[in-house]
Amino acid sequence: VKHGNRGVMSEITRQLSSGDTVLADELSGTEFEIVTRETEMHNSKAYIFRAVDHDELKHWTSEISRVVLAAQYTHKDHKWYKRVQRGVRMVYETDVMQYLIALVICLNFVVNVWEAEMANVPEEEMSEWLLPFFDSLDVAFTVAFTV
């Protein structure tokens, strides 16, 4: 937001990046301009408004500043779990973590095949530790996939 008084910027102008403001050389003393930010999907657009007097101009610029600051505050991540989610996502998206997850999936497959093959063997021929071992591995893989 810039208004017609050259060199005078409202608080909102300081909050926006330099690409979001325009020079106010062509504006009269009670006009102000709002320029939207250019994004990948939308072009930048300028809106010129004219206030009745300087008091109304100050009112407009202060209200716009207040609304923009409130919007910026609500879009920031003030909740602890959002910061944790961002950190977990960064770790999850690393190559090492992707390889580790692929390894766990393959190990789970191998253990399931082994357990299925052992299902055909009579219980008398199986070791007594094997069934609790398969149960423990099932719980471990379930926990790993849940997390």
C-alpha cells in the first residue's frame, strides 16, 4: 500500500516485500494503491482507491495494516505439533529414511513368507521359541508401520 504523499509509507508497506509495492509518483495526495502479489497461478493486479481526506486515508491504511498483520499471525505455525510435523516430514523425506522404510517392508515380507512356510510344518517339529518369535515380529512390524 502506498499513498500519494511521496516518501510516506504506511506500516503495511513495511510488512510487504518490495515486489508487493509500487511507486506512488502518479497518485494524488488522497489516493492509495494496493498491489496483489504475483503467484504461480495468478498475475499481479493493482487497485487504486481515493479517500475523501487525509484522515480517511490514514484510517484506511491503518485498518489494512491491522488486517494484514492479523492474517499473517493466523497463518504462522504457533502450535507445537505443526513444528513437530514439519520436522518429521523433513526426516521422512530423506533418502536414508526412504531406504530404511523399504528395508522394513522387505523384511516384513520375508518374515511373512517364512511364517507361512512354517505353517505347513507340524507343531512337534517346530522349535518352541519359533511361534512366540513370529508373534513378537508381527507386533514389531505393526508398531513400525503405525509410527
